[in-house]
Amino acid sequence: MAWGDLSMFQSRKNEIIALASLTLIAFSANAAPEKLTPVLADVAILEHIGVKPLAVQTDTAVGFAKLTNEQRTKLEHAAHDFKKCGGYEALPDDATSAQSFAVTNAFGQLAKQEAKRRAFVPSAHLFRSMAVNPKIMTAIGQVSEANLKSTVEFMSGFEDRFNKGATPNKSVDALKLRIEGTVRGAKNPVTVEFISHKSTPQKSIRARIQGSTRASEIVVLGGHLDSINQDWMGPKLAPGADDNASGSSNLLEALRIVANQEQPERTIEFFWYAGEESGLLGSAEIAKDYKAANKDVVAVLQLDMTLFPGDGQFILGSMTDFTSAWLRSYFENLNDLYIKAKIVNDKCGYGCSDHASWDKQGYPALMPFEASMRTMNGNIHTAKDKIDSNSNFAHSAMFSKVAVALALDLGNSTQREP
Ligand code: BES
Ligand code: ZN
């Protein structure tokens, strides 16, 4: 959809919202005061929807606010006006004021990670030991565009993969079988498991390749398996081809290749997360559990949307918020050696995908993206997010190559964020 069409559609939508709220007010004049939802969100987006934050984390420009349902809906849809993710984090009900633990603790984490980003000084000598490894070159050459297309077709063929839908695990069960089929008979044993959640009935999936000499050190590669339709009109299907069958497919292809290399020194874990579209639900629980268990995650790669080359083929965006400055710098070196993409730095604005869940727990995260935010795919979250003439599997293949190179290089290295 062109942006012109979208804004027309947006203003029609606002009329409908206004009408609906008027009707609601008329019918609820004597009702009890509405329950407010405590959230953290980008200050600029809060101001854009006319909400003054109750407190602000100044280094990251993240605000705390308590929203009515109408304001929450506005926040969710502000994304398109802003060309930023409209994401917000819903806080637990006990986040009643700016002084409550949930708010001060979250602000503390944000400040700590931001301080780490600012303290990082890029320098060539940090990565001077990195050199082309012919085995990694051969491995990334095995990425198959046909396999990628086949998995995107498979996942986008479900009516939806919505965590609040009638059958939240229909596609998840099928995806697990597909993963198991892909790694059957591989050189390295791969453990494939469901992960159940408290916050959603949808399950996440984890596939693990055990490390040989430093198994407690974990390299995480992940992306979300769910999809959503936020279109007020139009059909209710949520094929989510770009968002995020594409990243899910990249991960499966990377797993196939990594599972057939020599056993890595570090443990490599692949995740397909549940309920991302409803607020990073699966990854938030997983990252929290890993932190509570004191697990040593040395890096987290997030793949979310890789099929739409908005800035041109082989130009990728790298998100600089909620990611590690060290890991981005490492990634630039890896790219110089193996991928040779053009990297454009950009910002999501607020925790727009599962990497933010890991960042919040203090783990180093990385999110390469299909393009810059300015040229993002306007069809996501609608029935139109299907494979079409804009879908570019050569472009998408680049992200499987990133995953393979990262797993094989960092998985056999002692390098880590200082
Ligand atoms: N894939 C999107 C995030 C995204 C969209 C990144 C456009 C870059 C450009 C993700 O699935 C998503 O929709 N995230 C939500 C936030 C989440 C906390 C509900 C969003 O951006 O609104
Ligand atoms: Zn999405």
C-alpha cells in the first residue's frame, strides 16, 4: 500500500474511532471510572497522542504513563504516523505510580544498558584476530533460497498464527514437526522442545546444539513465530509472510546448516518465540527465566522481517536501540569478512521486537533488519503481508548467512562483550 492510501485509510479510521468513543460515552455516563493500563513508551509517541508522561527516563526518552483503552489503541496505531514501531511495554498492575518498583526497576535497567552503549569505544584492534575462515565461507554458501521460500509459503499458508486466535498452536505444532524433520540425521544431535508460557497459551520452540568445550556459554538466534492482523476493515487473515515467516524461515535454514558442521565450542540455541505481536510475551518470559537461572548468554541475534528490500537489495538496517554497541561493531567486522552488505544504522524507537526482551535483562542483542524504518513494508499486520512481487529471497538469504556466520564464528570463539 502506498503511504498516500494509508493516510486516507488512517483518517477514515480516526472518524470511526471518534464515533465509537462518542457512542461509548453516551452509554457509560454513570459507569465506574475506567481501569488505566500502566505502560512504558517512547516520549515522543506519547506526546504525539496527547499524553503527558508521569515520569521520564531521560537517557533513553522512555516515559511512564497510565492509559485509557482509547489512548492504548491510539498508541498502537501511532506507529504508522511516526514511521517508528508503536510498541509499548505494558507494566504489571502494581506499577501504580512512578515510585513503584516495577517502574524504578525498569528505568534502572534502561539506564544501565544505555550507559554501556555510550561507554563503548569502537576500535579496529578489538576485532583484529578475526579473519576469513574457509569453512564458514563454505557453510554460508549452502543457504538455499528455495528452502527459504518453501518455509515462508508453509507458514504464511495458515489462516493466522495469532497467539489470541482460536487455534494459537496449530501452526506451532506443525512448525516443530518441520524443524524436527529438517535436523533428522544431522551430524550434530539437535534437541527440539516446546516452551510453555504463563502469559499466553501459544508455545515457543527452542532447538539446541550442545557446545563441546564451553557448553555453558550460549549464542542465541531467534525470531517470532506469531502473526497478527490489525486491519480494522478487510479480511481477517494474518499470513505474516514478511512479519515474521521470513525471519523464522531464515532461522530454520541456518539451523539446518549449523547442525551439519563440526560441533561448536559454545552452545547454539535457536528460538521461535510466541506472542511477540501481543507485547514480546514469549521472549520476555524466556529472557527473564535465563537471567534468573544465571545463564551465560554471550550474544542474541534477532531476525524479524527480512523479505522486503525497502532500501534496495543487500542494504540492511541495523537497529541501534535496545542492542549492544559491542555486538554491532563485531557484526560490522563479520559483515566485512563474509556478507558484504551495506549496513544502515537506524532506530526502532521503542522495544519493537524480541531483542528488547534480552537487552532488558542485560544480555547483548543485535537486530539486523530488511531496510531502514523509512522504507518499511506497509503491508505488515494486514492480510496483504503475503509473498508478492516485492518479496526478495536473495535479500532474505543474507540474513540466514548472518545467522550461520555468527553461530560458527562466535560459537567457536572466546570473544564476548567486555
Ligand atoms: N516486526 C515488527 C517490528 C518492526 C516493524 C520493526 C517495522 C521494524 C519496522 C514486530 O513484529 C511488531 O509489530 N512489533 C510491535 C511492538 C510489540 C511490542 C507489540 C510494533 O512495532 O508495534
Ligand atoms: Zn509485527
